[in-house]
Amino acid sequence: MDKTSEQYDAALKICRDIFYKKAKDYGTAWRILRPSSLTDQIFIKANRIRSIEEKGEQRINEDIKDEFIAIVNYSVMALIQINHKPTGSDEDMHMPEDKVLELYDKYSLEAKALMMNKNHDYGEAWRDMRISSLTDIILMKLYRLKQIEDNKGETLISEGPEGSYNDMINYAMFALIKFSELENN
């Protein structure tokens, strides 16, 4: 499990670096998005991955690893939005860089802690999964999340949206780890 932790940290470093650079380029314009809009952004990314997996080819020269990175980053953004709802004031929409990175670290580390606990219980079963299965699970989580959002967050027995975003972060991270292993072999 130490190997998984190290690989996770390496993949998260890449995700965070991209998040940071985009924050430098665009600021926190994403603060205008509602969580449901972020869910739809994640859906677009996951759907593209699946489409490329099924067709076996792609016409736009953008690596699907970048789509998994986007899933991680949009999921973290959604967690920030849920827990730190913008008030609509200009100041609130333009969160300072140090604050947004502090929150990015908080929610990404919470997702990792959840992964480590589940990974312990499941015995690293994800290592025997195909990347396409990880894609499908992310899409399933998205459909569930969309239903929860359509129900205005009301659930009878299921966890709330935070659990879905955390799970999507972790499944996308597993895919990134698998890609890294393929590149290193």
C-alpha cells in the first residue's frame, strides 16, 4: 500500500500543478458554476474517454490521461463549491490563489484518505481492473449523482454528492496510476 500512496501522490502532484497553472491563467472563474454544472463537465470528460475507448481511435489530439486529470480537478472544484458556496459577491467569486490551493489540498487529501481506507479493505482490487472499467464506474457514479442532483440532494439511503465526487477522484487517480505504470514498463 506504500507503493499506492506514493503513486497517488505523484499523480496528484500532476493534477494539482495543472489546477494551479489554470488558476493562474483563468483565476477562479469556475466559482460561477453550480455543482450540477461541474457534474456535467465531468460527464463530458468521462463520456469522451468512453467514446474513444469504444471507437479505438480519436480525432482530436488530446490525451485521455488529460481527461482523467480534468475529472480529478473538476471533482475537487465541486467539493469546494458544495462546502464553500459562493455568495455571488465579486470578492467571493475571485478566491485568492493561496485560499483555493489550500482548499484543493484539503479536499484532495480527504479523497486520498478515503481511498487508503477503502484500498485496505478491498485489498487493492483496482489493480486488477481495466481502465475501461474505471471509466464505466465513473460514468455510473455520474448518472447516480445527476439523479441525486435532480432530486435536490434528497436521498433515502445513499450517500450525498460528496461521496460521489470523492469516488470519482479516486477512480480517475487509479486510471492515472495505471497509465503511469504502462508508460514505465
